[in-house]
Amino acid sequence: MKPIFAVATFAALIATAGYGVSQTSSISASDKATGAKANPQLLAEYGGTYAGPQAAYVTRVGRRIAVQSGLSNSQADFNIALLNSPVNNAFAIPGGYVYVTRQLTGLMNDEAELASVLGHEVGHVAARHAQKRESKSRRNSILGAIGQVLVGAVAGDSGFGDILSRGVGTGAQLLTLRYSRSQEIEADDLGIRYLVGAGYDPYAASTMLASLQAQTNLDAATQGGENRGVPAWASTHPDPGARVDNARKVAARLAGGKPEGTGARGRDAFLTAINGTLYGDDPAQGVVEGTRFVHPALRIAFTAPQGFAVSNGTQAVTVSGTGGKAQFAGGAMGAGGLPAYVDTVLRGVGAQSGAPRDAVRATTINGFASSVFSTTAQTQSGSVDVSVVAYQATPTSAYHFVTITPAGQGLGPFSSMVQSMTRLTAAQAAAVKARRIRVVTVAAGDTIDTLARRMAYSDRQRERFLVLNALEAQDRLTPGSKVKLVVYG
């Protein structure tokens, strides 16, 4: 696992290395240096690049659309990355670096929609929106810090740290650029112009935004309002409904009033390319099923309180709800044992003082040697209780929760969660399977309902199928056409 100061260091890099400096409309040497320095850390935050043939396809489409921006006439100047992330997101930074997650790619239904998303992000860079946005500090209290910095220590040996750095984390929100509504509209407009320049159907932006809106609504319903999966591309690119209408108007104007289909959509090529892509959580990074988190590689699991949202990232698992917030991570344990580890964790989340050794309570939880410490912290919003519960994983490594609850509650709603931490048997770990996009041809007699029942979910199969394929409830499937399923395998 990375040092506890890694994210803060990167935040400073983004704030100072080129984002607040006036830039030209082309990719300068300074831009390239900034992008090259930030790129490895961005890749790490999003689980790295996706290792599959889909990556080359996304790069080809991304370069074709990015060159329309005028930032460079050479497609080779653009570095397009398909990220191994289960979060719906896309972004770009100066220097020709453009990113899209495999999850957002799976929501798309043709090549033109992929181009529209990548073009939108390039539009932000071309319009210098990052330089114009107002900088806001988010390090005002320990409440903010717990959502931003890594809550752990430097990882140990024997591959333990490598597994943790690949799979237990948040961090994504820190790296997401937030723009004003007018900037979003401007980037939409630019992206649609890029579509036309590259020969794509300009209406692809509106259909993609409509799918994003539908996915956002489904995520909200699935998560009961807590919305673990609210797409980062939605939360940082606000009001998708209004943007759908605007995108249609812009497309109609650029298409001279002609309907959809005035340019290439590339549906068959796109579906062929994404077939087999991992969808949802990567088991190598841990899997969230409802309120339960399972990590087959580490062979551990825990269950969050009902009504709380569980979000798995690259450095920690975040659990949040109206009654508090928690993060789960792990790291190296030095000669000082669990008490020293607890002290390091507490200091890592911004506490002014650590944990006195005599105040750390030793206990055993489900066979784990454990240590528990709670304290009260003052924030701008008032007093809160901060607790650290650490579990010895190996002689040199540990896992831990950090929880924040209203003052006087201690662990509060997280009491059952910290007690649920358990080891998986080999059979239980082997039973955790990945979900993948599978493109199938509609056969005679197939209906939305019959195909939806093949979706690898225990709930909302029909709704998930409809959103995944940009279908309406009353639509009928045509034999010989292709649709996407999410299946195990």
C-alpha cells in the first residue's frame, strides 16, 4: 500500500503543476510534462489500465476523436487509457491524456457514444476549464480527511502490499475535476462538433447522456438513496437530463435538422470489441455484494450495516450512511505491534495526537488478534467520535477500520460491522466469480424478460437489462439483432 501522504502529495501536484497556469490551445512541452507526471498516479488510483484487446480499440477511437480538438494534428500525441475501474467515469488532463473506465464503456452501445464521451473530456482540456474553475479546499477537518487520505501504513513484504495497493481503496473522488454547468454544456458542444468532424452521428452524445441518466436513476434505486454507484461521471458532470435536451438541439443544428443516423454509429464494431469485458468489481480487487465486501485474494470479508453504502476503490473500502462513515484498509505492522499500528492509522487521518498505548484495548474478533481505540475529535461541524479497530493479518501486517460517528456514540452503527470481519475458506474464496459483458444475438422467441433472466444479478434483472441496452420497457427485440448481457464467467 502507498504511504499515507501519497494522495495529498498528488493533490498538490494537480493544484500547482500546470492547472492554474495560462496555457496555449496546443499541447505544449509543459502540458506534456504535467500529464506524464500525473498519469502514473491517476492510473494507480483507478486500478491501472485494463489488460485486454478492448484497450487498443478504445485508444484508436479516442485518438480519432481527440485530434478533432486542434490540440494536436498527430494522433500519436494523445494517450488514451481504458481503466480497470467499476466506476462510471471519464476525464482528461493537459498533455494529451484521456481516460475512460471499463464500467462506463460497458454502458455504451456503439462507437459513436464512446467517441462522444472521450470528445467531451477533450473539450474540457481544449476550453481550459481546469484552469478556470474555482479551487476549493477539502481539508478542513478530519471528516474531510477520512474521505481523502489513505488510512493505512506502508505495505509489508510477501506480496501483501501489492494485493492491497491493487484492490482496497477510494481516492477516485479526489482526482475528479468538477466543472460548472456552463462548462459542462460547453464541453458537450465541443464534443458534438468533434463527432461531426470525425464522421460520427452527432446525436450519439444525447443518447449516451440519456443512458447515463438512466443508470444514475437505477443506481439510486438499487442503493436505496445512498447510491454507492452514483457514477462519478454524473456527480461531477451535473444535470444529465438538461444536458440530453441541449445535446439534441446542438446535434440537430449541426446535422442541418436531419434525424439520427446522419453519421457513423459503429454499433457492430463496438459490440464485437467490448464482448467479454469485465463488468462491476474485479475479484482481484474485492467484490461488493449489497452490504457485504468479499476479497477472495486476501480471503477476508465483512458486512456493513443495513442502509449503508459500500464503495470499493483502489486504496480503501468506504462505508457511508446517515449515521456515520468508515473506511477499511490494511498495511504493514512494525515491531510495535497493533498498538503502534493503531497510532499510525490515527495520525494518518489527521488526528493531532495519536493513540496512547494504555488506551488501546486488546481483544480477539473471530480469531483475529485485535486492538480497539476511540477518541473524540473537534471539527468545524462540531465534535465527532473517531474509532480505529485493527486486526492482525500476519506477523508483519494488519487490516483496520476507521470510523466516524456523532459524538458520544463510539462505534455506533459500525459495532456489528467490526465484529463481522472474518476469514474466508479456500472454497468460499474460489466461489467469488467475475461478471462480464456478453454480447448475444437475439433468437426467435427471445424477449426482454427471457434475456433479462440471464443477467448475473439477484435483483432488478429486467431494469438492469433495459438500462444496459438503452431500451424502453415497451420495446420489442428483433431476431438477429445483438444485445448485451452481464453474466458470470
